[in-house]
Amino acid sequence: MTQIINVDLKKYDKQSLRVAADSLKNGHTVVFPTETVYGIGASVFSKDGIEAIFKAKGRPSDNPLIVHISSKDMVYDLVDEVSSLAKELMDRFWPGPLTIIFKKSDIVPLEVTAGLSTVAIRMPKHRIAKDLIEMSGVPVAAPSANISGRPSGTNFRHVKQDLMGKVDYIIEADNSEIGLESTVVDISGDTITILRPGAITIDDFKEITQNVKIDPAIVHMNSDIIPKSPGMKYTHYSPRAEVILVRGDMDCVVRKINELSKKHKTMGKNIGVMSSDEYSDMYDANSIISIGTRSNMLSIASNLFKALREFDEIGVDIIFVEAFSEDGIGLAVMNRLMKACGGNIVQA
Ligand code: TXA
Ligand code: MG
């Protein structure tokens, strides 16, 4: 049985989290909002809780979890060493949408790290996430709140669709502001390697060091390179409908989508187009969802997963998606879209 706890930040009393925080500590699972996406949390120290997370998501056991903390001090028990570069990143970007990989200490169970000697740690900024972790008194392992392989849950309704009946508590709060999961980085020596792009971008890191690399598996999405972040190798972010990403000059993209849409419609298919505000009235499709304006890529990022799921709710067969520039947070947007389409890309 899943209990829902409604928390309204406008008349917020953190004591409304008390029952959920105690349950977390005692090995139960609690879905909670963060600024990136909702997470399914359990105490790092509870075998049952960790097992329940993997079961609720249907997650492969070789995909490690991110450990969430509520103060920077909590890092020191969980890791063997904090390098000076790690410290700089923590000071600059925590709390916030950045996950850092460290060598783990003995107190972190291998179930959490899927057998790896490293542990991924993040300090979320969201007030509810911070208070919940603090009140539970334990570090909280939390993957994104969705069935494995589906678009991450960014709002209460979609989280409930996937996890009602599978977790102990769901905290109902506002939509996730960023809408894409945190940037994951590995640090070795003085080099930052981005394993998963997110809202903290290459340019942000370059304010700290010029030695920023991107895991080749992110750039060459269709290659056989094995990603260093285990989660990145799985089919991901996939709605039930077929996703086709269309890239090129926007005039050509619009023409191509309309041409393909017409063709598939005559074959009886229900067509969706995921567009930007700039082009949304140029399509001839059954359903068009605009996810935001190209002049503000943050709006695009925040609506992307929500829209993919809305197309499933409408029941379209094919979703044509406009491609975006890979600048800034665009790299994270395109990374998720490339995964969602599973290499199904049309050059217009
Ligand atoms: O924004 C986020 O990071 C959200 C919220 C809830 O905080 N969490 C999240 O967790 O996206 P999840 O489990 O969906 O994604 C974790 C990613 C996976 O790609 C996983 O393989 C990678 O982080 N990861 C975890 N531990 C790792 C490690 N030790 N080394 C390399 N990659 C790791
Ligand atoms: Mg996930």
C-alpha cells in the first residue's frame, strides 16, 4: 500500500515529512521531489530498502544508485578521499544538479553501488529533498522515480502512474523545475569527465578548469563504446510510441516531418509531433505538443520527459521530434532525445 503525503511549499511545515523521514530511516521507500526529477529513496544502510528500490523500478541490479545527502559534511563518511578538485566542485555546485563519483568507503554497501568500488553522490537543492534527508538522519540512495527504461518522473501524476502500489510513500509536490537528471561527473587528477550531461554544463565546469572531457559514449551515441556510467547503456527514456528524431535546418525539418507524418497517417497511424513554440503551428499531425521556446533551452529541458509521457497518454503510435542545438543544456536535451529514439534519426 502506498501512502500519499501532499506537501504545499506555500504553507510548508517540515513536520509534514516526519512520518516519511522516520520510515526512510527504517528501511521503507519514499518517493520525493528534487529540482531535477523525482527520486525513489531508501536508506543507504537498509538492505531491504535498497532491494525494494530495484524491485519497484524493475531496475537491472548492475546499475548503481546515486546517494543523496543533506550537508556537505556527510560526504566524508561515505568516501575514501575528497580531492581538491572534488572539493571545488562541491563548493561551487552543491546543493544542486551535480553528481560526483568518489572512491567509496567501507560503510557504503555494494548493493548500492552495484558492486563498484566507487559511489555517486549528490546534494539536492530542493527544500523537501533536503529536509527529508536531514530528518531521516541517513544518506538516501535514490534513482529517478520511474519504471526502468521509461522517461524519468518529473511530476506527481507521472510518478504515481509508474509507482503507485510499489513504494511505501509518495510525496506529492510541484513539478521538478529542471526536468532532466543531474550531470554526473568522474574526476581523475585534474580532469573532469562528464558521464551524463545535465543542467550543470561544460561551460560551468570551464569556470573551474579547462580540463573537461565528455565520455565518448555520450557523443557517439550510436557507436559500440561502452559508457562508464552503467545506466547510460540501457534503453532509456522511452515512451511506448516509436520516437523518430528529425534533424537539419528547421525549414527542412518541418517539411520532412509533415511529409513523413502524411505517409504514416495514410497507413492508419496516429501521429504526434514534439515541437518548439517557434514551429508548433506548422505541423499537420494528430497531436502537437510544444515543449517550450528555442530561446530558452531550460524550458525545453523541463518539459521534455513530461511531453513524452503525455503522448503515451494520448495514445499516438509515432512521435516525430525536432532536434535541438547541443550548446549548453542542449547537450543534455539531445542526449535524452537520442536515447529516447534509440538511434531512429532522420536527417532532413
Ligand atoms: O538527478 C538525478 O540524478 C536523479 C535525482 C533523483 O537525484 N537521480 C537519478 O538517478 O537520475 P538514476 O539512478 O536514474 O541515474 C543514476 C546514474 C545512472 O546512469 C548510473 O549508472 C550512474 O548514475 N551511476 C551511479 N553510480 C555510479 C558510479 N559509481 N559510477 C558511474 N556511474 C554511476
Ligand atoms: Mg533513471
